[in-house]
Amino acid sequence: MWMSLLDGWTTVNNWIYAVWMSVMHWDWLNDHLRAVLNTLYYTPMGEFLRTSTWAWPLFESLHFTGMSLLAGTIVMFDLRLLGFARAVPVQSMHKLIPFGIGGFLLNMSTGICFICATPDQYLFNAAFRWKVIFITTAGLNVLFFYTRVFRRLEAFTEENQPPPLAARFVGGVSLAAWVGVMTAGRLLTFFRP
């Protein structure tokens, strides 16, 4: 039994490694991104972040504040969708989502400024590419949630009952995607080209 688990883990690990390496070496994408480099590098915002003593630390602080707002609200809502804190109505938890949206917008704007300042450190970074993949996954998940699941969830008012299966699925995907975004964001400094 242990050997079959070990073989399974080895297979999964090898697959993850193969996917990781393929994302790192998207040469076709690298060629297109090189054309974007100069345009981003010479923007006024990029120049400001590179030359100002306090700009980068200030924008980093804003970025982490945005992530705290995003993770604090979205993760709580995702956990509620997964069935935790059943005594709290889903509709009450949903009222926190605008704070998460504000945090996301803050993160997007500061993130774009970071890319303008040092585009080569982001555009050719495998961790950044994974971060974009996870953000895209989270965005598609939100689209699915509000077009397919939200109306059914609004009608769901039974306290102490698990939410519908579709809502739990959306909550799980969202939670995994945002943990992936945060992990890839942290790994950016370790995979600089």
C-alpha cells in the first residue's frame, strides 16, 4: 500500500515538475514580451518607482494592504461556501465582498506599477506567469459563480446546512486559486531571471 502511495506521489510530482518547466520556457511568449519591455520600462510610473527612495516601499505596503483586504474577505466567504461557520448567513458574508474587490483593485494597480518599474523581472519570471494563471482561474471562477451559482445561493437560507455542491466547488476553486496567487507572488523573488 505504501509503495503504491509513493508511486502515485512520484507520478504527481513528476507531472507538476513537467508543467512548471514548460511554463518557465515559453519561448514564443518571451519573444513577444521583449517588444513590450521598452514601452513599460520608460513609462513615467516606472521611472518614478526606480528613482524615488520611498516609492517602492510605499507601493509594497499598499500591495500587501490590498492582499490583506482581498484575502481577509474572499477567504472568509470561500470558507463559508465550503460549509464552515454555518451559523453565519451566506448573504451576510457576501456583504464583505466589496472590500475584497477594493483590495484586488489596489493590488492590480500597484502590481502594474511594479511591472512598469522592472518589467524584465516579472515578464520572464515563471512564478509571475503562474500568478497570472491563478488570477485568471480566480476570475473565471468568479464569472461562473455570478452567472451560474449565485442566484441559487441567494435562495439558500437554511442555517446550519452545507451550501449547495456547486457553491462548495466554487469556494474550493477560489480558495485554491488565491492561495496559488499568494504563493506565486512570494516566489517571485526566488525565480528572477
